Amino acid sequence: VYYRDDHDHWSAASAFLQDRITPVSFLTITPGLNLINYHISINNVTSVSSADLFPGDTIGDFPTVAGDNANFTKIAPSVAVNATITPALHAFATWSQNYQTQIDSAYGEGASHPVIAPTQPAKINFYMAGLKYAQGPLEGQVSFVHQKLSNLAVQITQAESQNIIVEPANETINGLNFLLAYGHNLGFNAVSYTHLTLPT
């Protein structure tokens, strides 16, 4: 018999500032800054073994693990560029940086053994560049997407009941997107490739 009362608290706050710059008539630059704050609190409140509930029964042993807390504040910049080639054809490019919390088990969610919570969030660098055509009801777009995640915590199962957290892992996602529309959007993602690198 095993009983545990787990509850988590996740909170986030964000403030965003953006500007629009047009140095020449055919070029628009949009820089931005995002201030992000996250707080994570993992509470594994109660853990009771079989022996606690039924004296003399020593089959189960689930030690109490309190869980952990994490806080971080980050500034995430971004910039977008749009260039008019013809009235119907535009070239665009975007770069943005962002942060995300690690998986809940990295902070001790459901842990039966103490964990060391990550002190840093996962970092995301996102790039997109492409061409967009719009003329009346006809619209088309092709773009290349590259996303790099770093300082990523990954859970790996070593045995049936033992999970470990490894970090920092890195993940790269590449994609080629096509959009074709005539009155109603008809789009699809043509190519997507993901590569995950674990620390050695």
C-alpha cells in the first residue's frame, strides 16, 4: 500500500516591449524585449510505506522526498525583418530567444530519491526565414525553420522503477514549411527533422 499527496505550484509573469522601425520605405524592422519570471514549487507532502500502515509488513519502502523549488528571471530579445520585393511578394526573417521550465520530474515531482533541481531553465533560439506571396484570394508562403534548445533536462529510465535526470542536453529542430491558400487556407508541414544530443 502506498500513498503520497503531491501538489505543484507553477507561476509565471511576463512583460513585453516592441518597436517598429522603417529605415527605408521597403524595409521594416521590429525589435522586441520580453522580461520573463518563473517560479516552480514541487511538494511531495506525504509518503507512507506498507509497514507504516500495517505493522510487520516490510514489503514496501517509499522514503519521503520533499521536492524542490526553482526561480528564474530572464530577458528574451527578438527581431523581425520584412522586405517588400514587389507589392505582392515579401521576404521575411525572424529571430527570437525564449526560455521554458524544465520537466516537472527534474524538480522532484513523484521522486522517491532526492533530486538536485536545475538552476537554469531550458534556452530556446528560434530562426525563421522565407518568402510570402499574396495577390487577391491567392496566397503562398515557403519558409525554413530552425530551433535550438539548450540546457535541457531529460528524464531517462534506467530500470523499471528508477528514473534519472540528465542535463544539459541539446535538441535541434529543422523544418521546411509550405502554405498555399485560395480563399481558404490549405497548409502543410513538408519536412521536419529533430536531433537530440545527450551529455556524455
